[in-house]
Amino acid sequence: MLESNHKDVYAYFGLASYLAQCFEMDLGNILLIHHRLTHSTVTLDDLLNLEKTLGPVLSAVRKVVSFDPAAETLLETTLLKRNYLTHHYFREHAVDMLSHDGRAKIISELQDICDVFRDVGALATVIARATRRLAGITDAIIEDEFRRLCKSEDSQLS
């Protein structure tokens, strides 16, 4: 049976991964809204590019959004932490997983990573909202679409 802080490690890792993916989705939304604002056609390649890893999507966003130096630092930190989390995290913490104190150290680090992802997520949300408003996409439109999707999902489950 797993000790309770084993489960906490996995829970915080899952939360960090979730927050990173939310950030990636916000970046994709910014790019799609940019297409709408510039009246450019969204191609299949554009949509497939949104499925790429964070680095290429972030590069695409940087082509359409200018960030101040503090935001750039946050974006770079986020990219490094996301790649570390996704590709190296448990390998680098293999020994830490063997002890209660090591797992507590992991949990603390994951909480810090979550904080970075929350900060950059807030930045991306502000940018997405601003570009959405420029494109004429109001909160009411989004709420109506959300209700429509929920009804559609409900009818498929019935």
C-alpha cells in the first residue's frame, strides 16, 4: 500500500501537468483569435501546429504578441519547467521517491512549479480575453456556446 505522501506526489504532479496543458490551450486560443482578427484563414497545418509541444506554440505566439521583459522571463521559466516536468522529473527524483522526506521535498517543488504555471496561466488568460474582445467574442457568446455544448453532450449521453 502506498504511503499517503506517495499519493500527494502524484496528485501534485497531475495538477502541475494539468496547469501546463491549460497554458498551452490558452496559447492556442490566442493564435486562433489572432487568425480571426487578421481575417486570415486557419489551415489544417495551423490546427496541427497547436498540437505541437509548448516551445513551437510559444514561438508562434511571440510572432503575434509582444511581451515585456518580465513576461518573457516568466515564459522562459515556464517552458523550462514544463519540459523538465514532462521529460525528466521522476528520473531526477528517483531516490527522493524512496523516503518520506524525499517525497515531501518533491511535493514542495511541485507546489512551486504549480505556482509558476498559475502565474503564466493568468498572463495568458488576460491576453486571450483582450484579444477575444478585440475579435468581438463577448462573454455572452462564450456562455451561450458553453450551454449549447453542454446540451449537446447531455443529449449524446441519453
